[in-house]
Amino acid sequence: MIVFDLKCDAGHVFEAWFGSTGDFEGQQARGLVECPMCGSREVAKAVMAPAVSPKANRVVTDAERKTELARLAKLRAEVEANCDYVGRSFVREARARHGRTEEDGEAARGIFGEATIADAMELIDEGIPVSPLPFRPRQTADA
Ligand SMILES: [Zn+2]
């Protein structure tokens, strides 16, 4: 036996059992399949809900999580080693340091700190390259 979700021309959805797909098709062709709610014989198989892509639904493995955490830790170490933390002075410092060269020494180092999205967008508009960091600075924002 096989169960089908069926739908009549009035939109009623109901389940019906058949010996096989061919059995259903034969009975449908002869008008023997009837909607239990309204008696309509204009009945067809209801459209099944689309399946969710198994990839989108995928569970992240422990190994993948570790790889991602390691990548973030490395990025964070690089930023902390090569850039100066300026906290909430970020926007001011970014403008002050923008355009300085290697010869300016310390001032040519990158900086990281805190800025609002609006401030960051303004800097980008001014041609100052700004990137969001995928972590929160270790330091407090009092700097
Ligand atoms: Zn019906």
C-alpha cells in the first residue's frame, strides 16, 4: 500500500491509500478517486513541499570549527602585533594617519579600535580603507 497526499479542484488536501502508483492513476483516470470533503472527482497528487538542500542544513563539524577559530586567532594575533590599538579615537586617528608613508615610522602602522558603522562608512567615503574585524579588541574601549 502507498499513501498519497491528494488535492481536489476546490483545494481540499487529503490522504488516500492505493495498492500502487498505477492503481491510483487507474482509479483517477476512471474518476473513482473522490474528495471526501466535497465529492469532487477532479483530484490530483498534491505538490510536495520542496526539500531543503542538505548543504544549507549541514552541521558544522568540530574540525571545521577548530579551523575557523584558529584562523581568527591568527588574524587577531597579526592585527595586535602590527597595529596600534586606539580605542574610540579610531576615527580621528584614521584621518590623522591616512596618507602617511613608511618614512613616518610609527605613524604608518595600522590601527584598530572602535567606530560606529556610520563613522566607518564616512571613512570609506573619504577613501580611507577600513575593514571590520571578526572579533572584539581585547583591550577596553577607554583608550
Ligand atoms: Zn474537495
